[in-house]
Amino acid sequence: MTNRLCETLGIEFPLFAFSHCRDVVAAVSKAGGFGVLGATAFNPASLEIELEWIDANIDGKPYGIDVLIPENLSIKDEKGLTAKKLGERIPQGHRDFVNGLLRQHGVEPAESNYRNRDDAPPPFWPDEAMEMLRVAFKHPIKMIVNALGAPPAEMVQMGRDHGVPVGALAGAKEHALRLAKGGCDVIVAQGGEAGGHCGEVSTVVLIPEIVRALERAGHDIPVLAAGGIMTGTQMAGMMAMGAAGAWTGSVWLATTESECSQIFRDKMVAARSRDTSARKAAPANFRAS
């Protein structure tokens, strides 16, 4: 199953594993695929710790990172905004509803995390994400990927300067064409089945649509299929429709390497195809414990 993208990244087969857990990233890359660390949950200091661990445990195999730099962010021009200040804008009624829902299922609401520091930037803050990329490029990463729109020009240039491909997620063919014009080297076409989907088109429809649209526009860019891919046969099917490989995420939540609890793993495995919907991401039989 090797192809041009595999040769570019130095991997045996085009299976990409997006995960917030460093153990999953290392295990997939060591097995011949390509682990991608989701960096949004970290700050620059904690990301440095994660990447140092990966470097020490990945046996020299290639890996990448994924950041969230929203193309459109209503608060991006506000000066001096912090996560704490942004959190203070949440109406008390919203807080009461969420906390009540958690307690209803036996979960005590969390009081703090690193973003609750007085000086912590708001979630998805572009400056914070760019700083994390600067941290990442001190390590031997082989690909950077952005979600929530086209990557900023600075991110694309950073990839060029380091000889590292830049990818981005697309939920429609119009998205993919704009990403290609913006300098992206890899398009992750993510169908509505995906846990973190960015569109409403199903994967089996989206993949050939984006592949054809890029070809007609003269863009020779590999497309990775994402959304609902859990087996080798599904991956092969996507590649038969023109994808260069598969971008997967939810499937790794049930692995022993993931940071999820065993209770959550059991619920994931027990869930059937009808236990999820576009508006209800958790399995119908899931109960927090």
C-alpha cells in the first residue's frame, strides 16, 4: 500500500492516527503508520514534555502534530483577553445546566485545568498555536496539520522553511480547493461520520468528490480519507475511490495505549452503529462512571 505520500513521510503504509495520547502516536508510528499528536490540549511547556517523551520512545520513526488555528475567530482582535476573562462571560444558567447534567450522571464538575490560570490564553488562540508550532519544530516532526479552516500563511511558510508538508481538514470540495490554493500539501477530507467532523457530507460521497475536484482544478495533492474508518477494508475502499490513505481518530480511543478509562473503552467497543447520531456523539448506552 505504499505510495508517494508514504515515501515523502518515510512510512510503510498510509494509516494516520490522530490522538491526544503520546502512547498511541508512538505505537502507530513504530508499527509502520504515522502518529499525529493533537496539540490543542497542551500549552508550549507541556507540549515540549510530550514531544521529548515521543522522541525517546518512537524508535526514530516519523510523526506529526495537529493544531487548531481557527480561520474565523470573533475574539481574535481583542487585546488582553485570557481564558479566565472569556470564561467569566459564560452565563450562570449555562454553568448550572452543564454542572447539573454532570452530577446527574455521577460526575463531579471539574474546577480547574491549566487554562484557568489568570494569564492563560483563550482556547484556540492563534498566537498560542503558533508558539506550539515553534516548539514542535525543535523536534523531528514530519508533518503539521491544521483544523478549523485554512492554515495561516505563517504556518504554511514555517512548513516550507523546514521541508515539512502542511495539511488541513476539509468538509466539502469548496474547502479543499481553497486549501489547495492556500498552499496545503495534504488534504484531510473529513466526512460527517467523523467524531470531530467539519462538514455534513458523508465520507463515501466526499472522498471521490474532493479527489475529482482537485484533479479538475489541476492540483496534484494527496487526499486522506477521514470519518467512520475503523477497519482495513474500509481504508481499502477509500483508497479505491482515490484517497492516498486514511486519517483515523476514534478507533484509537479503545486501545490499551489510549488515555481513556477501561469503562470508556468497554462502552466504545459495545456501541453499535445506531448508537451515534449527528447531534449525539456519545453512544446511547454510555453512562459516565
